[in-house]
Amino acid sequence: MIRIKGASFLTMTAQPDTQGAEQIPAAPAIKPARPASGISAGRDHRIDAMRGVALLMMFVDHIPQSLLNRFTMRNIGFADAAEVFVLLAGYASWLAYGRGFRKYGTVGCLKRIFRRCVQLYIGQTLMVVVSVLSIRMWRHYTPVPVDFLEPELAHGLNWVWRVMMFDALPSNLNILPLYIVLLGGFPVFYLLMRVHRSLALLLSGALWMLVNLDPGLNFPNWLDPDGWYFNPFAWQFLFALGVSASAETERRGADFPRLDLLAGCCILYLVFSALQAFPWAQWHLPDLRPFGSMIMPEKSWLSPFRLLDVMAIFYLVQSSPRARKWAADSTTGQLLARVGRHSLEIFVVGTLLDLYARLIFNTFGDGWLLQVVVNVTGLSILFALAAWLDNYRKAKKLAAAKA
């Protein structure tokens, strides 16, 4: 996994992943509505499926030598899996915690959020320790490029406290700390929503706009003078949009309305985004970019072009009854949804598989045979892990029901 400038969820689901699994009364600030005709009151598998797609694309994108990363969404648009990941993180957070304040009470829900943050922190710690030790050991047998590990992490242990306190974020391990910060700030956003939902989103958007005007507003990073690559002050707006969309869907009791004019605008923008972002030169094709001199939108502080891209995709999917049916009924949709339901475990294992894939390609080359072996093996492990976790969860629920 490399510095995530053109790639990387997601959502990390809340603890446990309760997206649609619990029938929790709406928060007082949101008036409940009856489910619309034809809309299931149960789990929306589109969210899980999109989350699964994002996780798999992140796995592929973070292996720069992999030919599969030529076919992920970052090649056909300004946004990539990172934006999908964070947007759905906000969506799932409302389902797991926004409705939970009334069911569990303020203290109970805050404890649940804290437990989830601890789980995410453990996942981050595991990835850092395994990554640093693996690279240090691998270097004893074969040269490893410097960019595989920050120079400050290559020797000694004086970096440990900085990494553990998020004062230092390695460039290939910086998405979970962002999610921990966003989830930790969820109670504040929820409180603002209780005052007025529009006010909460307005303040969040104003902070995002301020960062786009002054990117220097950021958290410090010992390993990078520019600060956190995923600037939390900017990316919180995408998380907030996900929270608000989830709350609005619950309030309506139905999908977003499919407005032909809005859907048409979304499609036109995505076509423009695809033409502008597609790597024409890499495919040895004529350059069809509408604006050849346009600089690619900045990812670190979530450029408006990237924000519009992911929101257009989200609206088209969430306003589509066909997408709902496909995710719930098709084999492919359910396979992807199963991956998305266990996002933390899949993300951690996928990130470590990325590291070993890069080391293997660096040591033995990236020929076709090794491409097939590495990609098929990695994806198979992730799908198998998702299946095992799904069966384990079902068995655990069945045992609890019998008890």
C-alpha cells in the first residue's frame, strides 16, 4: 500500500456493524416516517455492496505494480475508493449510533462509540507493527526501496510513541486514524443535528470550504511537513454528508427521489470526470480530455471536483430501485455486500496483503504469471475471510438465540 494519493473506505462499520440490523427508534430531532410502498424496512444491501467494492478497489489500488489497478474507479473519475469509504462511514455511523442515543442513552451510546474507536486503534496498531517488522526483516534478504517505509521508521524505536499518538502517520497507513477522528467527533455533529440539521451541515461545509481556501489548516505529522494527508478538517464534510443522508433516508422511510433532471446532471458530470481523469497516455490512446491543462483535483483537502464526483455516484445508486434489488437478490451483489459487512477486518488484512504483494513484486518481478498468482490469491483470501466472518456471526447469533 502506497501513499494514498490516487486511491484508498469506507466505510468502517460501527461496532458491531448494525447497518439496518437493529430496529432502533429515530432520534428526537428526526421525525420517523412510514416506509414507502415497496421499500423494505430491513437492511439496505446497497450500502454494504458499495462498501465491499470500495474495499476491494483499495486492495487493488495500493499495489502499484498490479495491472488490475488500471480498471478501478480512480481511472474513470476524479474520486476514488477513499471518498466512497468515508461517505459510507458517515452513513453507517448514523445507523449504528445516531439512532442509538435514544435506545442506549447518552452514556451507553458514547461507550459504544469509544469501544469502536478502540477496535479501530487496535487495527491501526496491528498494521503499523506488522508492516514495520516485515519490511525490516525483508531487507535482511533483499533490497527494499526507501519509499516502502518512512526513513524515520527504518531504525530504532523512538518513532513508536509518535505513531501510537498519531503524531506521525506513515503514508501508507493513514486512513484509519482519519476514521477514528471522524467517529470520535460524531457526538458533536449529532448534538448540532439535534439543534438543527441544516445548521450542522452548514457549519461542516463552512469548515471544509475554509480548508480549501487555506490548506495549511491541518493536523501536524512528524513524517510530513504538510500534515495529515487526509486532512480531517476537510474530510469531515464528506463524513457529515453521509450522516445527513442516512438520517434523511430514515426520516423519509424511502430512497431518495429519482429526479430525472438531477440524475441527468449527475451522469453528465460523471462523463466529464471520466474523460478528464482517464489515463489516455497509459493506454496509448488519443487524449480526449476536455481541458488538457487542468490540474487533477487535490485529494488531501477534498477538492470540490472530487466531492461532486462521489456525491453524484452516491445519488444515482441510492435513488435506484434496480440497484437495491441487485444488491439484495443477485449473487454478485451479495458477495460484495458480505465483504462490506466486515469492513474493518477486510481492510486490515487487505492492507497487509498489499504490503506483501509489493514486496513480492519488488523481489521477483511483476510478470504475468506472478500478477495472476498475487491478485487471485489476495482477492480469494479476502472473499474467504468475509465468508468465514459471516458464518461465524450467524452461528454466534443462532447460539445466542438458543440460549
